[in-house]
Amino acid sequence: MTIPLQARGVRRTFRRPWRRIPVVAIAEATFELEESEIACLIGPDGAGKSTLLSLAAGRLRPDAGSMRIDGQPAHTAGARRAVGLAPRDPAFPPGLRVRDVLSYGARCHAGGRQRRAAVDEALDMAGLPSLAGRMATALSLPDARRLLLALASLGAPRVVLLDEPFAGLDAVTRRDLGARLQRLAASGVTVLLSSSDPIGLECLVDTVLVLRAGRLTQVAPAAALLGGRVLEVVLDAPPREPPPGFRVTAAGLETDLGPLSAEAALATCRAHRLAVRGSRVRFKTMEEAAFDAADVLAR
Amino acid sequence: MPPYWHVLFLRRVLAEFPLLPWRVARTRLGLWLALLFVGLARLAGGETDPAAVAVLAGTMGAVVCVSGVAGSAADRAALTHRLLQPTTPIALAAGRWLAAAGGAAALVAGVAGYAACTTRDGPGAVGAAAAGLTAAAAVSAVVLPLVWTGGNALAVLTFAWLVLVSAMPPEAVIGLGRGGALAVFGASVLEVGPAMWRYRGVAAGDLGAAAHAAAWVGLGLGIAAWRAARLGARRL
């Protein structure tokens, strides 16, 4: 069985005609994604997430290194049939209903009955059967995002790439879209999504890829990256100066526990004569993991 | 086993064709084509040369259909997304050309058929239809890269040029402009580019005019594919 998505030493620069020095979009990226894996590419705007997705989709070719889909270079016709990409901003041809948009896309993959079956399957997967007759250009953002997901999943791809699929969505829609992505992955599809705002992705992704300034700084299982414990301490009033290692929050203080026990950290608070009203230990969020990765690089 | 490459290519070309019926049924394209048919049928029913009317139908229909299936800003924005599907810029360009030329061909067939029924000139109508189809093919291929570059504004300018000026042969334009630089430039464009005066000759068996149209189809599709690739390579 071939690896669905494999990047080895990928580098990509853009040369502007009026600038002598090329802009490095991706300095180095090496990673592999397995079948049914959901991976999230996190990093700030301009980190190179969309470029990396474009390289994986075969829209761009790497200057150095190799990007392979299903064992084939990503820009080849065979690889492009095995990958679906949902861009961030929806843009559908005018005058087409939701079913027409999918049928129009599916015509590049199959004909006749197979095409109709593929359209019905994509509608079901994205939860769009009730909107099949609506004009695609009149869809709300959440529905348009689901239609983009349906388009990307046409033709039974091995890898689905999604550029900022949760941007601008409310919590309920994010959870619904996340559940659909999990079902898609469970059917054997590898999912790579990018996000500059990773809130709430903890329970969705298996692997986290941290990208900063074009460099893949961390590729780790989400469980390992998010495994760090955080102690939250509720105080009567915020302290003038937090104890060493603590951060001031709206409710009081918080600290990364690391190897310390919660009791030892609370003892530090008491030693600083802080009136502790309550405390709890939680795991790190994806957002905190992203901040940590950024801090490590900055140092 | 995957189909052969030429079957895949043909599938991708034909994948663009349904845009025409969808747009005819749901946008103003259908209304425009109906209005053109009514006007041109009245013209064909009179004393006008059937070949001239058929070429006019092919030219006008081609510009209107290209504008309808490819010219809007939303259509151009959607090209980037379209090329995310397993298709190629040349298949995309060929498919859109086929859709636009197909719409214009239907208009030509309608007008030529009406002319044949009302003027009792059956054989003449066949030649006129051939001239109209030639004009439709060439004009669609030329207008497609223009609308992918400048949108429907360029389609309007091309429509005005083709309908108002291109019926005149180059010599007439030079005579009209008294040999001025502008007249020479206009005459050169009429000589080289697709023009109604040239394609009328197809009705009389002018193979040179047909070859001229074929050359413009090839060149137009090549430029359109290049434009599609450029639009498709834009940042997502």
C-alpha cells in the first residue's frame, strides 16, 4: 500500500519580476500522512499553508524535494485524480444549482450512472440533499463550505485538502463540518486541512503540523502536542505580580504544569499569599500548542 | 483500467457543454438568443442575402454565447476552482468554445431553416448555414480569450466591431477613410482577423475563408487555454 501523501524536503520560492531576491514560501517541509489520518496544518497568516496545500494538490511544483500523492509526483494526472482540494473562498459558476455544480464537477471524473451516483453520494456526505435545488451562488457561507467539501470529495480521492475550512463559521457549524470530515476519513480518505485559528480542532485531528515562516517546525500526533497540562487558579482578586511561571488570566492565574504536580504549583500560590478560591487541571488547547510552537521558534 | 487519454480529454471537453443549456434556461442568454432569432428571421424572410444573414447570426450568436457561458466576472473567478477538478486548460478552453459555438450554431440553423422555408431556396440555405457556422466557430474562438482577459466589456466592443464594421471588405474601409492611418489599420484588422465579409464566401465554396476560420479557431483556443491557465494559477 502506498503512502497517500508524502512530502520530502519540499522547498518553493516565488520570484517577482521587480525583486531580485526570491520570496521563500516554503523553506523545508517533510512529512507523511497515512490512510484515514486527519492532519491539521496550523500557523499564522502568511506562514505558507495555502502554498503547501497547492503543492500537495499539484497546482504548484516544488523547486526542490518531492511531493507525492499515492506514490506519484503530485503534479501528474494520476496524482491529481487522487486528490481533491477545497479552497478557502467559495466561487461557483453563476446560474447553476447545487446539484448542477456537483454534476458539472463530476463530469470530469465519470459519465452516466456513475456520475449521478457520485453526485448523490457527495450530496449525502456534505449534508446537502435538501439544498440540491438551490442556486449555488445564493448559499450561505456554511452551506457553501459544505458544497466545496462535496466538490473536493468527488471522484473518490485518496487525499482531501481543505484550506481554512472553518474560517468564519460558528461553533455549531464547525462541529457539524468536523463530524463530516471524520466520517470522510473513516472511509479511508486522508484529510489535510489548514487553519490559522485552530480553536476547537483538538478532538478532530490526529496529527498537527506547525508551519511558521515557511518552515515546518513541528509534526507531531495531536495527543503528544496537546498532552501538556495547564493549572487554572481562581483568585478573589488578580495579583499585582504573578508568581514565577504563572500568567494572569481574567479569573486569576494559570501555569503550564510540566513535570510539577498541581499541589506543588498551588503551594507556590499560597507561598505568595494568594487567596485561592478554586483550581482545575486541563489539557492544553490547540491554540496554546500553536502559540508554544511560535514561541519556541522566536526564542 | 483508466480510459485512454483522448477519451479522458474528450470527456473533459464535453464536461463544459452543459453550461450552455443551463445558462440558456436560467439566465438572460436564452432571452438574448430568442430576440436575435426573431430579428434575424425577419431579416432572412426579406430580400437580404441568406448567406449574409447566416453569417450575421453566427457572429452575433457567437459573441452573445461566449459572453453568456464565460464572460461574467463570477465565471472568471470560478475558473480557478474549475481547474481544481482533473481537467486541463486546453480541455476547458475547447469545452467552453464548443458550448458557445454550439449556441451560435443553433441560432444559425434556426435562421437558415427559417430562410429555407420562407424563400424556397433550399440549396442556398445549406451554403448560407455553412457560412454561418464557419463564422460562429471563428468568432467564438477569438472572443473567448478576449472575455477571459477583459470581461464582457471587451465582448461588447468586439460585438460592435464585428457587426458594424466587419461586413465591409478592407478596400471599402480604406476608401471610406481616404487612405488615412486609421483606415489602413482598420483594413488590416479586417483582412487578418475574423470578419463577416470573408465568411460570406464560404456559401459560394471559398475554401480559403474556411481555412482562415480554422486557423483562427486553433489560435484562439491556444490563447484561451493560456489565459485559462493564468487565471487558474491565481492564489486560492
